[in-house]
Amino acid sequence: MARRSTSTPLPDDFEEHILDIDVGDEIKSSFLEYAYSVIYSRALPDARDGLKPVQRRILYTMDDMGLRPDRGHVKSARVVGEVMGKLHPHGDTAIYDALVRMAQPFSLRLPMVDGHGNFGSPDDPPAAMRYTECRMSPAALSMTQSLDEDTVDFKPNYDGRESEPSVLPSAIPNLLVNGATGIAVGMATNIAPHNLVEVVQALKHLISHPKSTVDDLMRFIPGPDLPTGGKIVGLDGIRDAYETGRGTFRMRATARIENVTARKKGIVVTELPYGVGTERIIERIKVLVQSKKLVGISDVKDLTDRANGLQLVIEVKNGIVPEVLLEQLYKQTPLEDSFGINAVALVDGQPRTLGLKEMLEVFLGHRFDVVRRRSTHRRDKAAARLHLVDGMLVAILDIDEVIQLIRSSDNTAMAKERLMSVFDLTELQTEYILDMPLRRLTKFSKIELEKEKSELEAQIEALEAILADDKLLRKVVSDELTDVARAHGTPRRTVLLASGGTTVTASSASALEVPDDPCLAFLSSTGLLARSSDVTSPGHGGDRAAHDVVVSAVRTTVRGEVGLLTSRGRVVRLQVLDFPELPSSANDPTLAGGLPLTEIVDLEKGELPLALTRLSEDGPGLALGTRDGVVKRVNPEVLTRDEWEVISLKDGDHVVGAVELVTGSETLCFVTSDAQLLHFSADNVRAQGRTGGGVAGIRLADRATAIWFGALETEDAVVVTSSGSSTALPGTDNGSVKVTPFSEYPAKGRATGGVRCHRFLKGEDALTFAWAGRGPARGAASNGSPVPLPKADGRRDGSGVPVAQPLAACASAVSLHLQVNSVVEESPS
């Protein structure tokens, strides 16, 4: 069934007009209009009153509604509706969000709205506007004062039916006192709050000394004064911001250490950095404790209430130094945060980045203009009233004649003309006399009028003096600023620290229980990290490294840093302080209490940890060997990043061994899957930068790969190899293990094929494990359990002996001076 068209037919004389528009030009024009709207009508504050359009409209509407501090609160929804209907057609959510922020004492240093109800917290949103109530705060009256005295220009609203002020008179330097934040198109602003009394002192000094420098002004405004208090550490960034309009400073929470119970100490946080809530702190501490990056905390409690204010209690475990734990909290949690100042505001309708002096000068210029316009308005109003009073005095002096003249007139127009001609009155004076009630015609009226006349003449004289004398105008502005500071000023809340003193973390890691003493950092075959302060007894250290075998160990300090070498050729920076300390008992020869490195290092799929290394810019550097038989010596280099690559690998290749060289003359050794062993001196390998790809290390047969690489001293060294089937699933073939003195294998030149090191039994076709190092050796399975090794066999190409479990790792059991994939430097002491 066909659908009947309901469209109206076009007239015969209709002409179609199609305008071709370039899409690029249209997009450019539309985007510029949108950017202009966001910059000038939404996101950036005016430098004169420090308000965005929505904030200005809220205060103007509340003033127009009479919601003054001495009146009752009204529903926030009512204010939002008035603002949206008359002035701000951008949605109720945007208006209410701005109103809420103006009522939050933790957001503004001097709130402009007196809120009643749930206006939120740094962690929680406010209640809906139908549940909250509001009115103007006392400070808001200073923003709108003299608004009806022609002090500012008005402009039409969005539909032309209403008018709104383009700026408020603003007796308060709001841009600096309350700060501002906003994101426009291609620019943003972020200004920190300041103390009203300090800003007023700086303004008064600038009025008296217009050529003051930033240093002069910083005597009065040393830095921001944040609503939440706390501390500001370091003033260099603040000075940069005051000079150029851009700078960064660090905010720190205020905390004290006290006894939370009879036997336990705690850290009590009473002030947080600006914009940080307790829930954010608690969540961050929980993550750090669970990942073992932060130790020594037994519990965190938020005891904040209306009576006591902010009370965040962090309970400290017994034996932990609370002061040092607090330093770690500053370092790793938002208890210390940064604030970036980007002082962008509208000046003469244009966005500008302002320094401290420029912001003060713009505000003073605005106040001079406001006082000048107000004085002109008051003078003109007083002059108009004086004109009427003069006419009244003339009428009262000859009141009988005036009455007789009015009674004898036929109408009001005749009476008006006769009064003007007889008494030489103006039209305004005559109309006022005719409208005057009879009760004014008493003997007291003359006295009152003469008194009023003298007062008006004095007022006009004073106002004309202000308008004629620039110094007097400046004095009026200065005195009014003093009155504002007395009415609304409060003591400084934020403590300014030129440097953190003893509370600043001087190093990148701090000890919790011990000083920065020497220690050993361990990596086990199962990927556990640990540290031990027992560095004076190599034999004892060797026993400790038995099982789970330590495959890498480096000498460092508790506050030091080490690098983790991985099979992808990466070095990942690690903090030794994050490693748990091993028990001091000699009866515990394992790393069972170690930290799994996967909790602090993100390894890629298939990436394996190989060794630990010192982060040093001196020494012989590193040596690496890859699956494809490439060897590389890396020049010592430490970057500032958390991780970096030390070799450029080809597709499919990966590092099978890495070691930190001590002398640069160690023996480098490869073992391949087809049971070939090659060793040569490290002197034969030229060192390269970290981006180099290395050189040929061992010549591989078809389908053969290098399975182990390391460096060792040949004295007392042994070679451990394990053979099996290349087709067996990992962990299912126990294989055959052989231990051979390293001296049985002759040295060959670099990039040669080496010599046979293991003979395969029936069913075996590949080496599944290999290791070389100082003997005797200890073996371990993949789960860390011990695997007994056979006695040393003098045949370099002999076959192996079956073992109970597949061999997964080996390490020297005598000393920690030289081990697989790691070399421990002799103690500096």
C-alpha cells in the first residue's frame, strides 16, 4: 500500500538557493566560535573580580533575591533555577557544581556561599540541590557592594530580556584569595589560594609604592595559603610563579607522632594537601602495603569528625622508627603532592598569563575605577537632592505666599508656571514643592532642611575632592581594603618551609629500621628478592644461599639501588629497601622469606629475570650472551629512567645470561643445546654502548642454540650439564646430570664452535640445563627444592648420571664472591 505524501507543494515561482561552503572553512569558523565561547564565557576568570561567568551570575542572582547573611537559607534548587532561567542557560548541573564549590571551605580560602546541608567532602560528592540550602556569605556582600551605584557596566543576558553585570565591584582581591581552576580550549588556568590579610598588605604597599618589585611584594605574600592548611616545601617554584605566572611547588600534610596505645606509636595526620582526601590516602597505603613496597604499618583509621576535625591515624608496628616511616609516606603517597600554578585570566577581554604584580595591578585598577564611578554617582545624587532642598527652603521661607499662589491658580499647570516665575524655581523644584505633604510645613522642617543642606554640601565637597585628587582616591581604596581585611581576614593556615629540614627525604629511599649500612641483595632461582646485613662471613653467606639457591647477589647498601637484568635485555631499577631482610639465624639457609619480584617488577610474557647488578658509572661494565650466540660487553652507564635496554636484540633472540664484570679479564663461557662449550677471555670483546647489538660469541650448528652464558674465574670452577629429550615436556624428563672440572675444557677463540662437553645417552638429543662456576655447586629444582649433584667426573665429553628431579638452577655453595649471572664486588670497607 503506497504512503500518501503529506508535504506541502512548492509554489511555481519558488527559486531554490543553495550556498556552497568549504567544509574546512566551516569547521575552522565553528571551532573558533566554540573556543571563543569556552574561553570567554565559561572557563577563565576575569582578573578583576576573579570570577568565572557562572560564579558571577550566582552571586548577582543571590544578591538580587535578597539572600543576605541576615536572612534565612533557601533551597539551592531555587537559586539554580533563577540563574539558569535568567542568565546561564548551560544546564543546572554546571550551575550547582559551581555553587557547591563556592560553599566548600576546603575548596575556597574565603567561601562566598553559606551552605546548609551536605555540600560534600574532598572524597564524597554533595547531596542533590533539592536537599541543600544556601545564602550569601558575609564575604559575598563585599563582592556585590555598590552594585547599584553605577560602579560597573551591565550587558544583556543571552536572550536580551535581562541584564547582568560584566564584572562585580569586588572589594575583595578574589583572584588571589580564592584562586581559580579551569580548562579552556588550548589553555588552562590554575591559581593557588592566598591569605586575604597578606594580599591586602601587598596591595596597600603597591598603592604607596607603584614601582615595587616581586621581591618587595613577597615580603607581604611569601606564598599561597591553602584552605586545608598543611605545609609547602620549597619556595623556588613559588617565586617562579610570581615572576612569570608559571611555577610548581610541593604540598605536604601536617602530621605528628604520638602514642595511640600504651605500647604502640602512631602517625596522626591533621591536615592534608590541597585537593587530597583521606580515602585517597588510605587506598594508596593499602596498595603499597599489599605489594610490600611499604612496611611497618599495622592499621590505618580515619577518625575524622565535626568535633575534632581531620584525624587520620596510621598505626606503626613495634620496632619501626615512626619518623622514617613518615618520610616514606611522604615519598610514596599523596601525603605529599605538587601544585602547578598557571595564572591565566582575562584582562581587557583577552587571556593573559599574569605574575603576582600584574594580578595586583589589575585588581587595583579595577578598584580605582569602581571608587571613581561610585563617587561620581554619589556626587550627582547628592547634587540632585541639594537642588530639591534649595527649592524647599525657598518655599518654606515664603510659605504663605506659596499657598496663596497655589490656591489662586486654576489648575496645576498654572500653579507650576506661577511658582517658577515668582520664586525663580526650576521645574524639578516646582514639582517637588507641589507634591510636598502638608506635614512638612512645620517650624522643624526648615531646621531639618538647613541641616540636610549643609551635610549634602559637605558630602559633595568630599566626593569632588576624591575625584580631583588621585592621592586621595588611592587613600580611599587603601582604607577600604583595610576594612575588608579586618572584617574577613583570618590567620595563615599553611606553613611555608624554604626547605624541608630534617623531614625532607634526602635520598630516593630511606631505611625504616636500620641506617644505610652495607648489605647483600639476593635473587633466587624461583624469583625471590631479599637482603642480608651479614656481609662479613662469606662462608656463612654461602650456606645461606644453599636452597632456594641464590643465582645472583650484589654488595650494596640498605638505601641503595640495584638493577635487574632480564632476558629481554632490560635493566630495571630496584630499591634495596623494598627487599625483606633475611633472618639472622644461621639455621635458615633459604630465601623462604623473600619477596617475589613479580610484585614490584612488571615482566612481559616470556621475560625471565637473570641477575642483579650494581648501578654504577664506573668499572668494566656488563657482559651478556644471547640465544643466537651473540656476546656483548656494555659500557657502564646509568640512566635516570626506571628501566632501559642494554642490548639491541634481533627478532626471536633473547638474553640467556648476564653478568657484571669485576676486572674485565674474566673468562666468558657459552654452553649450547648440542653440548658444545666455548670459553674465551673478556679482553677479546670490545665494549659497546647500550644501543649496540654485540658481536659473534660462539658459532652454532644448525638448529642449535646457546642455553647458558656467564663469566667466571677458572680456579676451582666446575661445569654442570643436564641432558634429556628435546621433545619432552618441561619438568617431565629428569635427565642425566654431569659435573666436570672446568680445567678439562681448553680455551678456543671467540666465534668458534668450542668443544664437546656432554655425551648423550640413548633417548637424549639435547642439553636441557648448563651452568659453570666456582665449586662445589648446589642444585635446585624449579620449585627451589634441593637436587643432589653427582661427584665431579674428569671426562669432559662423558655422559651424565640420572637424578631424582629435573635440574633447574645451580649456584656456588662456598662463597658469594663469584656466582652464575652475578659478581659481588669486594666490600668498600
